[in-house]
Amino acid sequence: MIGRWIFASVFGLATVAAVAMVVVTWTEPDAGRWLFLAFAALFAVMTWSVLFPQKPKPEPAGTRFVPAWFVDGAILALGILILLAVASCIFGGK
């Protein structure tokens, strides 16, 4: 139980620090504030999930079918996009 509060304190402090960086960089023209805002949201969600864990749901009676082709297709599409990004950096650079 004490470990939950330690993790929540660390994530909460990181949330406050990220929000402070958003406030400090809000008037700057670069896009760094959006990165800090994303980190603040991530740390806030992590703090919330540590403080208020979800109750485990009961197991369903039957099994469910997850099509393997859908997952395989997503992995293949992601791999192709990564290869295209690397190839465009290597061969398309100015």
C-alpha cells in the first residue's frame, strides 16, 4: 500500500514538472510545449492509474477468437512504414 503512494508521488511530481514546463514555454514559438503537454498527460494518467486501480473483471465463460491475420497485417504495415521512413532519410535527403 505504501508503494502505491510512493509511485503516485513520483508520477504526480513529474506531472507538476511537465505542466510547469508547459506554462514556462507557452509563449515560445517552438512546438516543445506540445511535447511537455503530452508528457504531462501521460504522467497524469499514470498517477491516476496507480491511485485508482481498476477492479479485475470476471473471466468470460467462453473463449474469443482473435484473427491472427489482423495482427499480422498491422505488424506488416508498421514494418513497411518504418522501412519507408528509413529509406526516405537515406536516399531522399538533400
